[in-house]
Amino acid sequence: MEQRFVGRRYRRRVLVNRLMLILTVLATIISLVPLVLIIVYVAEQGIGSLSIDFLTHTFRPISFGNASTGGGVLHAIVGTVIIVGFSLLLAAPIGIMAGIYLSEYPGNSASTAIRFCVDVLSAMPSIVGGVTAYVLIVQRVKSFSGFAGSIALVVLMVPIITRTTEEILRLVPQSSREAAIALGAPKWRTTLTIVLPMALSGIATGVLLAFARAAGETAPLLVTVLGNNNLTYDLFGPMQALPLLAYRYTEQPYQVLNQQAWGAAFLLVVIVLGINILVRIFTRTRSPR
Amino acid sequence: MTAIAANPNIQMPPAVDAHLVIDGLTLYYGQREAVARTDLAIPRKQVTAIIGPSGCGKSTLLRSLNRMHETVPGGRAEGRVLLDGTNIYDPAIDPIYVRRRIGMVFQQPNPLRARTIAENVSIGLELDGIGKREKEAAVERALKRAALWDEVVDRLDQPGVALSGGQQQRLCLARALAVEPELILMDEPASALDPIATLRIEELIRELMNDITIIIVTHNMQQAARVSDYTMFMNLNDRGSGGVVEAGPTQIMFTAPKSKQTEDYITGRFG
């Protein structure tokens, strides 16, 4: 017996095992490098711009010889909250209900078709949603608007919310559904009073992730929201948004604005990272099962 | 009901007094026949046990009796099941109505997570929109019938999953009893429980049969012998689908089975 365990083959297995372990750890580290680099670099460049003024003031015009700081990005923060908030208002009910349908009525051909469409939609480049919104809304009403941007983002958010809702609902044990069905509960009642409450935190996670994803999108906003240097609450006119502002400011010849672009980028990273971390905490303390 | 007499090995009481009459029922999963045509009468306020080897369609047959079979993808039934003369497979009958009269207890205790003990019992009543005071009384009544009241009376607001396995199963029984069904189907209710918890469930079954008809699927032949008045033996036929081989009073089934298959199974020669 002894002989077999310490034989040549055994030693080879141990060696291969170690080699593979080292390789996987290495691959993990390599894949994490860009993330760390981005966060560190953006923080390094952007953290200097952060100030109370940066967060509470709007754009201030710059002219040569003027030592202006370029004001703040409040108008972009407000714009992002309004645009993404509104698209969340539309996307959450649609996505959640579609997810319920996919999970609770999985077998039929309609749900197969819908699932395929949702997958295609989630793989679609975000600019396509923006261009579509441009053609269908902006060209029609002949005005750029936060609303058109919201619609472009809805297209982006719905598949994320749909798929996470579906996955989470699948985790609800079938035995719980059977318990209710065997008591004579109609299907809608079972879904509403038994299945949904058990999956609530997971669904909230999906919604938050979709929010984080949409908050960072630039492309669909470029052709729909346009950008606005003034603080506005009007969803039906051109607005400003954080990613959009970051993009526009990098094109400017002014050092101050370039610097502010880094500040806006850093702010976005903090928001997106913050939401993701929040989600982690949320799901750890209240597991869906 | 001439079909019932067709299999000479089926010696159940006459269909006239029966609570449930299975009349030419064939069960399918998709195109596959899972349980071959069955004709059988289930006597009222008696315990009928279904025994047989794994995969012979015991659970499928049981689940078809309150139309739970069709909730599985591909699950399909042909034929009739008469509950006091009403065909529960009649297109005009809502399966919801059937399931309120015929309760069910599953193999794995399945109390609802994130719900308290009291809520677990009253969930079936909530579906009917029953008032609060009435609900409290019903919860107490159901828990007492399930012999669980004394153990949980001072922690009704604690989660149902905090109970032990045996208690959870009695909680599920209480949940089924709360809606006052006239018939309860049990799918190996004690197979996940220890011997003492099993004994308690068996005692309960004997008590409940005073006013409820019970059909119980069990792997355990001793259990069938202990709790049931009638026994059905199912086995796979040569086409690979399940079917009832023999049925009759438990005492006769276990002492003088007519079929060779039944005898082999009961004496432990297979299964």
C-alpha cells in the first residue's frame, strides 16, 4: 500500500496539481490587474478635483485669462439621477414581470423565444439602443432629451433585470410552490405570496446592478441626451449626465475641464463600485434561500 | 364500474360506497406511459397504502388524485377519477377546487421559509380570505389535530423551519388539515424522519382516519402493515410502465397474497 501512494505516478499527480493551481492563481491575478490599475489611476487623477464646490456647483463658463475653476458637475449628477431613475422606473416592472414569466412558465415556445430575444438584447452594443432612440424619438420630436436617453437605457436594463429575476426565482425550491398549489392556491397567488417574497432581495440585486450598469453608459446618451451646461430638471430637454460630461470635457482645450473629466470619471467609479459592494452586503446578509 | 372487477386480484370494497373511484385512469409523462390503466375504488374513512418498488409510479398515481400530476412538465392524465361521484378531471372542474378538498403531505417536509409556524398553518386559509380571529382558532385546531400544539404553543411566531424534521412534517400536516380536507394524500411522509418521529406520524394517521380518508405511499412494508386498512401493490409491467398488481384488505395482502409478484415483494425477494 505504502508503495502505491508514494509511487512515481502519485508524485506526478501532485506536481501537475501544483502546477495547475499556480497557473489558475496567476490567471486570476492577471485578470484583476486592469481593475486595480483603472481604479488606482482614476482615483489618482480624479480625487484632486473632488471638493464641495465640485459636487454642489454647475458649469461656470471659462475664458482665456480667467482663473475660473470651471465650476462643478452638479448638473451632471442631477441629470444622471433623473435619466437613470426614470429608466429604472420603466425597466424594473417590465424586467421583473418578464423574469417571472420566464421562470414560472418555462416550458412553452413563447418563453423560449423570449429568453432568446432577451439574450440577444443583452449582447447588443449599447450604441444601437441609442441610435434607435435617436431615430424613433429625437428625430420625430426634433429635440434631444433626457427622455430619449432614458428609453435607450431601458433597452439596456430590461435584459439584465429579466435574467437575474429569472435566475433568482429558479432558486426558490419547487417544494414551496407545490406546498401552495396542493392547498388549492391558484398559480398567480402562489407566485405572488410564496415565490416572490422569497426572492425579493435577489430581485433587488438585479435592479441595482442594472442601475449601476446604466449609470456608467455613455454611448446611448451621446446621440439622445446631447449634454447641457446648465442645471435642468426637464426630462424632455437636453440634459447632462456624468459619463457624458466626462466624455465631452476630455474634448475641451481647457486644462481645468480635462481635470474635471477625471473627477467625473472617479465619481462614476465610486458610484458603480459602491452599488456593487452594497449589493454584495445585501445578498450576504439576506440570502435568497 | 364493470372494469373494476376486471382484475381478479383487486379486492377493494364496492365502488358504490367508495370515497374515490379511479376509473380507467392512465397517466403519462409526455408520450411515455407512466402508470397503466387503473381501475380501483378507495374506501371512505380508511387508510389505503400504496406499496411497491422504486419507480413503479406510486407517487405519480397518488399525485394524479388531486391533479398535482399535471403540474409537472409533460404530466398528463386520461380517464376519470370520481370524488363522491364527481369526475375531478371533468373540463368544467377547476383543479383548485379539487386540491382544496384533497390535501397533500409531501416526502420532504416543506414548511414555507420566512414564515412563522402560525402563518405556515394558516396559509391555506389566507387564500380564502378568512378573518383574523377565525384564523387563530383554525390554527389552534389544526395544530392540535396534528399533535403539535403543545410543542409550539409558546412560539407560534417563530419561523417554521426552526422546528425539527418530525415537527416540520406535522406542521405540514397541520397546514393541510387547516383547510378541512375530506381526503389526504401522503407521499412517503415518514421516509425523511427518524423512527420516533415516524411512530408519531403513524399514530396520527390512525387518529385522523376517524374523519378523513387517507391514501399513503410508502416504501416501508412494515409501515403499510401497521397503519393501513387496505393495501395496493404496484409494480412495473413488461412495457416499463407502472400498474396496480394487487389490492385488497391489508391483512389478506400480507398473509395470503394472490399474486406471485406481491408475495415476492412482501417476502423481500425483490424491491
